Amino acid sequence: MDKFLHDHPSTPRTKDEKQAVINRLKRIEGQVRGIQKMVEEDRYCVDILVQISAISAALKKVGFSVTERHIKHCVSDAIKSGEGNETIEELMEVMKQFSK
């Protein structure tokens, strides 16, 4: 699939929804900076790997949160409007990337 079906969600995110995702991403950004500092300080490899694992888990959590909202709003709306198959196929292609 070269192009996504839509540029924006069918139901715009609320201010609180946006802020929750942004806050999580800022926290992750801080963790990444922490790892950079650990590397600069030549910290023990296992300590760095544990932090990388934590960041990976945090990103997955954000991804699942966005996915949940997408299913509840965008996919649901698409099914109601007769575009369900295309939207589900689009979602499945993206979900395959999560499993890599």
C-alpha cells in the first residue's frame, strides 16, 4: 500500500488525547537523551540495554494507544460508511510493521 486512505482521523483527537500522547512521547524523548548520556559516559552495556528495552516498551504502548483510538473511531466510522474493507486492510498493513 503506497498511500494511506486519509490524511487526518475521521474524528479529530481531543485536546486531552493529543496531550496524553505528546506527554508520553516527551517522556520517551527524555529517556533517549538519558541513553545518549549513558553512552557518552561509557556506562555498562547491560544498563544501556535495559533502558533501550524500556523505551521500546514505551513506544509500543503509545502505538497501541493510537491503534486503539484508530479502531474505535476511524475504522468504526469507515465500516459505517462502507469503506470498512479498505480501512481494515490499511490497518493490517501497519500492524504487520509492529510485528517486525
